Amino acid sequence: MIQSRPRTPLGYLPILLPAFALIAFYIVPFGSMVGMSFFHNLGGGAYEEVFTLENYARLISPFFLSVLGTSFEVAFLVALFAIVIGFPFTYLLVNAKRGTQVFWLIVMLSVLSLSEAIIGFAWSTLLSRTAGIGVLFEALGLTEKAQSYAPSLGAVLAGVTYIAMPYAVLLLYPILSRIEPDIEQASRTLGASPLRAFFNVIVPMHRTPIVVSFVMIFVFTLGSYLLPQILAGRPTGRSRW
Amino acid sequence: MIQSRPRTPLGYLPILLPAFALIAFYIVPFGSMVGMSFFHNLGGGAYEEVFTLENYARLISPFFLSVLGTSFEVAFLVALFAIVIGFPFTYLLVNAKRGTQVFWLIVMLSVLSLSEAIIGFAWSTLLSRTAGIGVLFEALGLTEKAQSYAPSLGAVLAGVTYIAMPYAVLLLYPILSRIEPDIEQASRTLGASPLRAFFNVIVPMHRTPIVVSFVMIFVFTLGSYLLPQILAGRPTGRSRW
Amino acid sequence: MSGLIVENVDKFYGTVQALKDISLTVDNGQFVCLLGPSGCGKTSLLRIVAGLEDPSAGRIVLDGADITTTPAHKRDFGMVFQSLALFPHLTVGDNIAYPLAIRGVPKDKRRAEVERLLDLVHLPGKADRAITQLSGGQRQRVAIARALIMQPKLFLLDEPMSALDAKLRETMQVEVKRLQRSLGVTSLLVTHDQREAMTTADLVVVMSEGKIQQVAPPIEIYRNPANAFVADFIGITNLIAGRIDGGRFEGPGGALTLPGAKTGNATLSIRPEDIALAPQAGADTLSGTVTFVRHLGATTEISVDTGNSDHKDLTVSLPGRTHCPLAIGDTAHLSVDPAAVVVLG
Amino acid sequence: MSGLIVENVDKFYGTVQALKDISLTVDNGQFVCLLGPSGCGKTSLLRIVAGLEDPSAGRIVLDGADITTTPAHKRDFGMVFQSLALFPHLTVGDNIAYPLAIRGVPKDKRRAEVERLLDLVHLPGKADRAITQLSGGQRQRVAIARALIMQPKLFLLDEPMSALDAKLRETMQVEVKRLQRSLGVTSLLVTHDQREAMTTADLVVVMSEGKIQQVAPPIEIYRNPANAFVADFIGITNLIAGRIDGGRFEGPGGALTLPGAKTGNATLSIRPEDIALAPQAGADTLSGTVTFVRHLGATTEISVDTGNSDHKDLTVSLPGRTHCPLAIGDTAHLSVDPAAVVVLG
């Protein structure tokens, strides 16, 4: 693609302004946060403008290291689940009818836009003894007595995977939407069942995007949901409510 | 496009399972939350399983109505800012080099993935008297003395627009990335300056997506960031920290 | 009952009927082309034969066995797709060997077969290349090799040449035909390009709006089209509506003697190369005004407005080195060999 | 100094040189075609003339004025894009009137002009249609009308016909040429289709790898190509490498008498329609084995392997109704009219 250079750079100024606004908007707060991390923590959200590495020093204490290890494990599992469920789902989605696609993309965006607090609340309710799947399992006779499934590692995994899944779908969607349906059909005419075609051709074809998505979800999960909870000194869980 | 029907529906079962898992994953928690809203609120996150409309009745009290009015106003302004800044930005983005595009899309996804708590914290810091743009303005001699800009309506708008912007960009990106560069170039050969081409052709061409994105951001903002704060009985602001 | 038989196939997409009662027999070893404009149903028919779509009604029979409900991956056909649908993550060799790998053929045997196929499609020694390192024509050959490695009972081609440029397309058409002839594989090719059909096919099936219009060998389709659609779609023709009375055709621009032609309203189809310039108007000429002259090199084409319906100027094609004495605005007199005229209903 | 002058234009994309010292003069009222394979730089040249890209070196002069740095929207050219680039949110009429609206022409005058243009492109009364309601050919006409409404000093066309099917493309080519002739507008068309160039152009500029290979009227390009690239790109030709000695050419398959030809190594270019079948080998025939025969209707094409370099079989084109007595494997003897042979360096 040949990009045309604007003849008069000034001609583009009014549409360049928002770009500058955005840079200020997104780079500056980020920067201030990073800067803040070197300040002395007075507790309760107050900071003193004195350069210190103490916030980082806390990270290498044995307690934090062990919590950190758990976080890496959780992030790894979450990224794994998100890809293993998200990839086939997205593949089905791109081959579905337009209406279905729009519906699911809106659901995914909605989940992204939901306050974490609400998600945490919904999940803790769902996994609680009194009003969630515990009751359902009891009614179905699967368990003798309704029990609570939260808080537990499983509950954390479920909750964080729930949040991470839309990323997996939104990351994979543009890539998978570009494959020609011919590819799967060609492998079928060549002797592969639909399932073999999926695992033999579609998955290996997308090795790179799968790995990239996995790493991105791993990093996001770690950086956005797990580390903040740890740094705030709370247990790794969604027990805020 | 001709969609091929799978010959053996069972052949697709293993890839259909994740779809069912996702439905359970996303529809059930939503549903439980809606159900919960009809239960008696005992306070502190505890609920009694008694059908009641009292949670909704609270909504029509004069106090809530006025808060609601403010929320609508804020959501409207946020959606407006997000589109007015986000549309030209996205238009520039789709015409930018591939590397630039990837960089900004990752920034946008990062912002989406950031904990609201962190964003709120970063913004309250940025707008605070001691460590933010107050200090910057003082240094530049714009104000006589550093002052705090938060909490204020402006601070809320800035913070929520910050969160809403990535939605605007991610909603508009797939649409704008599909326009041929020819359209803008054609209007230039026909006598329109680049700026006129943008406002005369590109913007009106995308009336529908602009309106749709506006409505979606409005609803998301209202539903995700403003109403939860109100319903939790907190002032409309990002003062949690 | 050897060969492929398509029996009374209908195909609906929602309420739209894409195929209307299609019946067709392809003998073993024959090369059949499905030819028609886009939307005529030719690709649907091919996909139904391939097993990628189900017919709404009718049967597909191969060598006497009903395969209508056999899934695509159990039909053992070889298909070349319009997009080629090569697997981008595999090498040339692994692409070609894919049908063997799926069937558990051991590695060394696969390697030998791949070598044989690469020789066949004139790509020797390219087994370890990545697909992205190949040119358009080379990819084409890989897709053909992959479709042929299982020695398929049926070789299906869905407009595989349409993405190539004109010169390369002609070369590939000749090559596909030679390959098919040497292997003797029964083949079904879908195309909208009549030159492609005439180059490759033993039998051309002209389709339009979900129906078969004519089934005949290429030159027969060109010389004796069954109706105006076929005449106009295959090559260039002049359709002239008029009336025949006592072996004489009266139409716009003049009259022609057509010995033995049935009396009544008729449309004539006359090929541009069967029209010559006459020095003056006569009993057997059509006359009109020259509206366009173009020197195409191998031929010179003259457009003549004889007052034909829909302002369809007659096209006259003269051999390239024939002197064309006419310019735009001149009056042209055209003579036609009666033997070259096709009288349509 | 009236007309368009392109002076020593270079164009680099990064380190790749797309145009190498291009100079070209287009007289007022002339229709010039830039013809070449994809990647030859023809579109870059058109875009530089349009002002959508800057040349890396060189000047663009229009009617004596240097417009190299004039922005596209101040050049007052009309351009038709390959994608047409119609504005989907505007009606046909508003699309065509866009250049007038931009320049503040009052509404009733715009309406009148739109009517005039719609008549010109044979779309009367379609002003209020939506773009989506039009067929491909109709959209083409709207794009042309929009580009012509300002009576541009230069009418630029960037492969506008390439998306149309073969029949419609031919019709549009003739129509564009007629329109240009009646308006007398100076035109520059980019195409990779030599038939399109030969139909429309007064002057054809053949380009390859960023350089101009030949500038001449269409029939001249076909009959007297400047080099092997031009000969091969324009139409079909047979290139035969051999040696000329004393007015006699010796090459694969036989010898030909070429009176007056310069002694030395030479490549001959012979068009397929200039070769005839001879009953037997003689002093002036080339002989070889028939490898392919195809009946295309208007012509019959025979491929003959005379041992030519790169296994390039000779192509012989016989008029469609000529009886072809040869089958694959037979020996063919070919005679050539010496006047039709082009000797290339």
C-alpha cells in the first residue's frame, strides 16, 4: 500500500491535535504512576516526594516471592484456559452468522467494560453456599449439602479467566476472521475429518498468534488483576466484597 | 458467502463444548446478578433470598433521581468526548504504519486491562495538589499556587473519558480500517483539501458507526462506571483511594 | 455405469434456487467444463459433487454407487480451490504429502510420491521451499499436485486460474489439459472464461440461472449454439432480430438469402470473423454507419450501426493485415457467408 | 508549450526506485495509455501527475506552468480510481456534483450540470439513486461523470475497467474512447491490458521496471516493437533466437530468407497470425512437432515444438474455419511472410 504524504502538514493539524491529546492522556498518567512507585509510601494513598526504592525492596522479601510464585502460576493457568477455550470459540464465531458474531462481540465488550467489582461480586455469589451453583448441585443431588466454592484457587481461576477470556477472543478475532473458509474445506476434500482439519491445519497454522495471545494474556493477567491485589497487601482472591 | 454445513454434527462436538462452556460462563453470572437485584439487601454484601423490589424502589427517590440525572449528563459528555477525540485518532491510526498501529492498539488494550482502581489512583494523583499537573501549572507560571483539581466534575470526566476512549477506538477501528484510502484521495483530486475531505466525506460516510459507537459508550459508561458507584451509595467520583 | 452421474439435483439457499433440476453424465477420463457467468450455479454444483454442500434434492452417483451422503473427506476426490487454499505453515512437500500423511502413509513413501508429483508439475527439487517463496504460477502447480497425489477418482477445479495474469493463465490451461490427458483422470472444471473452457474441455456444459443451457464439445458450442444466451456468452457474436420469409431474411440494415431457413420471426447469430466488407450494397448485404474502428493487431474490429435493436452495433472482425478503408462516419456494406449464419428460434 | 510534460521524474520508495528518469509529453486533446505489467511504475507515475505523490526528482509541467508542488486539490484534474472511490453516503447526483459543491456552485446550476453529465454517460434520470442500487458498469459511469464535471484540464484513469467482466470491459473501453474524443479532453489511462490500450489510446507508453520501453501509436507498437519485452507484452508473439548471415536466418527448426537483414546474432519476433502451414519442408520453412491444438472458435491455435530455447513452442494461429489437418505428435512445416518478421537486436 502506498501511503500519500499530506501536501501541507499544517492541513492535518486539526486532526493531529487529538493524537497529541491522547499521548498526554495516556502516557502522562502512566508515567506519573511509575514515578509514584519511587516515592515514600505514607499509607492510605498518601505519598511523600522522596526518592526511595523501598516499594521495590518489599518485593524481594520471602513472603512476597512466594505470593509472586502463586501469581505466576495463576496467570499461567488463566492464560492457558483462556486460549484453550477462546481459540475454538473464536474459530466458531468467525464462521457463524453475522448476527451471532455481533451478539458475542458485544457480550465480550460488555464483560470488558464491567466493573471488576461487579464481576467479583457475581462470581462470589455464584460460588457461594446460599445462592449459587452449590444450591444447584444440591438440587441435582451431586453433593449432599450445598457448600461454598469460594474462596478457593478454583474460584480465583474461574473469576480471572472470566475476565481474561474477552481479551483472548478480541485478540484472536481479527486474525481468525482473515482465514479463508477454503483452508478447512481443502483439508476435508484431501481426506481430513472436520475435527482433524481443525487440529491438523487450523491450530498449527496459527501457532504464532496463539503464542502471542498467550503471552499477552499472561502479562495482562499478572499486571492487572494479580499484582495490584498483592501490592495492596491483600490475599490473592476476589474477596473484596 | 456460502457456509458449509458440517456433515456429521457430532464431528464438531468437541469444538462446540467451549461454546456451551462460555454460555454458562457468561450468561449465568449475569443472570444471577439480575436475580440478586430482586433480593433483600442486608447490607455489607449479604442478601436474603426474599423477592423484593426495594432495590429498584430506591431508584425513584428524589435524591437518586438527581444523582441519576448527573450520571446521564456525565455519560453523555464522556461519550461525546470519546467520539470527538477517538474518531480522528482512529482515522489517523488506520492510515499509520503497521508498527504504530500495533503500538497504539496494545496501549488501548492495556488501558482496558488496567484495574479501575489503578486508573483512579493515577488520575487522582495527576490532578492532586502535590504531585500532578497542579505542580506543572505552577512551574509554568499558569497558576499562582499549585492547587488540586480533584475531586471535581472535570476530574470525573477526564477519568471516565480515559477509560471510555479505548472502547471508542476499538469500536471504530475495524470499521475505519475497511475504508479504501482512495476515498480520501478521490475527494482531494476533486478539489477538497485534506481537512475538507475529512469533514465532508469521511465523517458523514460514517454517520451510522459514529452514532452506534456513541450510544454504546454512553450505555457502557452509565452501566459500568457511574451506576455501580451510585448504587453502592458512593458519590459520583473516583475517590475510592 | 462408470463415471460420474448427477441426477436431478436441486439446490436452495433459503428461498433462492441456485440449481434447477441439473442432470449430467461425465464419462471416466473425460474433461468436462462447467461454464457460465457468475451466479449461474456452476460453483454450487461443483461443491455438491465435492461433498462440501448437500443437494436439496437429487443424487450424485459415482461408478454406480450413490455418494450423495458420503462426507467430503471420504470421497477421495482431489480439488483445487480458487484461492488455492495451500497450508501456509507447511513446506511445498508437506502440502503435497498432506493427503498421504492423513492416511498414515510412511514418511519415505510420501517423500518418493512428492518427488514424482513435483516432476509431473514441473517443479522438481522444490519440496523444501516455503509456500511464500513461490510465484503465483508455482503455487498453482503445488495445489494441483496436492489434489492429484491420491490418484483421485475425480479431479475438481474451481476457477483455479482466475487469479493469474492473462499470459500465465493461458500457459497453465494448456498444462492442465496436457496433465489431465496424460493421467487420464476424470475432471470437472468450473470457469467463467470461455477460452479456458475451449482450451481444456472435451465437453462444455454452459449454465445460466441454475439451468443447463447446452452440453456439447467446444467447437460445436461455438459453431452451433443452442440459443442466444450461449451464442452471446461463447465468443463474440452479432445477434440480429428479423423475419425469414421464403428463404430470405429481412432485418435492420438489409436482407440476406438463407436457403432452406424456416419461415417466421428469427434471430440470427453471426460471428464477427464471418462478416466481410463488400464494395457496395447488394441483394445480400447489410449496410450501416461505421461508429468505431480499432486496430487490435491480430485483427481490426469495426463497429457498424445498422439500426439493430438495443443499439447493438454489429461487430466485424478483419484479419490484422487486411487494409481497412473505412473511418468513423463512413457507410459500410457487409456481406455474410450463408453457411456461417446460425438461425436461432 | 501546451499539454502535459513530465520531465526526468524519479521516484523512490525507501531504497526501491519505482521510476527511473521518466520523461513524457502529452499534447492537448491526446489520449495516452501507460501500459505495463504490475509493478512497472505506471500507477506511481499517474499518481505523481495527479499530485497524490511527490516525485523524488524531476518536474511536472502543465501548459507551461510548473505544477510539481501544487497540491492535488488545486490541480483541477479529474481522476477515476481503480476502486472508483464513489462516496457511498451520497446519491448519484450528489456524487457527480461533489466537485461543484466543494467550489460553492449554487444548487440549481449543479442540478443542471449533473443532468448534462448523466446524459453524456448514458444514465439519464438516475440522479436520485443510491450508489448501492447501481450495477458495476453504472458505477463506472458515475465515477467518470464525477471526474469530468469540472471540465478538467487532464482526465486521469487508473485501471478503472479492471473490475468489470470481459464483455462489459470492452463496451466501456469503447465508450470511454468515444467520450474522450467528443470532449477532446487530454487523457492519461493506466492499464495492464493491451487490448484496452489498443482500443483507447492515440499513443501507448509501454513501461517496464520503472523505465519507458517504447512510445508509439498502438498499431505501430504491435507491428514494430522496439524490443523483445514490448513484442512479448503486446499481443502474442513467437521469439526465435538464431543467427543471420547474408540475408538468411538460421535458427531452431529451419531457416528463413530475410532480404537485407543485418548479419549477426538476432531474435526474430513473428506474430502467430503471420505463420501459415506449408505442405512440406522447404528452403524457407521451420519444422517441428505439434504439441497442442486448440479450437478457440474464431481461430485455431497450434503449438509446435521446433527446439526453440526455453522449450517455448511456436504458436500458429489459423483463421477459425480453416481446416487444421494436424493432430498432436504430427510434424508441422511452417512458412512465414518475410515482411511480417521483426528482427530484434
